[in-house]
Amino acid sequence: MAERRPTIAGALGKLLERWRPARMLLVGEDPDGVVTAWAAAAAHAPELVRRAPAEAASRPGPDAGRWDLAVLGPDVTATLPRAEAERLVAALRDLHARRLVLALPEPAPQGWDTPACVALGLTPEAEARLWRFDLYDYKETPDWLNPRYWAHPELWDRFRW
């Protein structure tokens, strides 16, 4: 039996159902119409703002607050120069959105390979054609980062750091 691989539409639909954003930014084309269909069918009627890639690159943030989710369509990496697209991803990731999803076209444009996306802090979804960033799970907590390895007051007189 052949293994079914997740599609961009299926993976994006699952992310939207899990996150249930109230304010969304859609930059460029909607990957398979998933975002528009989900927003129309959602019970809580989310705010959906659409922007062209060039417009979003010059003005990525909302008028007030932050986006709950920013979805960058496959045409963003295909139409914007690489440096400008990377600045847009970084600005949305760091300042303007709580979560980010980047859909890459097939085949991916030159320079948008796995190391480049990982360097931007993105995590692969759906065969590495869909990349996501979520501040709450982008990095696993290392084992040493827990109270067991923090300062030991009982050793302060024995060792000199």
C-alpha cells in the first residue's frame, strides 16, 4: 500500500484548525484556496487581510497589535527578490505576527532550500514545501535548562567560579 504524503492544503488546513487565528494576513496567492475557505467557514469569523507581496514588503504590520497568523503564498518567493522576501519573513516572524506559514512553489526558487528556511527559524511541514514558525514551539527546551542544573547555594563556599 502506498504511503499518503500530506499536501500543502491538508497541512495548512490542520494548522488553521489547531491555531484558530482571529486576525490573519494573507500575502500573495492563497495556497489552494485553503485560507479563504477556512475563514469563510469558521464559526468565529476571523479578520482576513490580503496584501500583494510588494505591498506587504513595504508595510508588513497591521494598523494596531499583531497578526495572529501570517500566510505567505507560493508567489512571494517567486516574485520578490530573495533578500526582500527574507526581510519580509523576518519582520513578520519577529515583530508583526505570532505565527507564520510560508508556502513554497514546486520547484522551490533558487536559494529557498532547506538550510535557508531553517536559518530563518522555520520548521518544515508537508514535505518541506510548507514551512511554519510558532514562537511557542520553534525550539525544544534542552535538558540542561532546568532547575536541577541551576545555582547550588550549598556549593558556594567550596568552589570558585
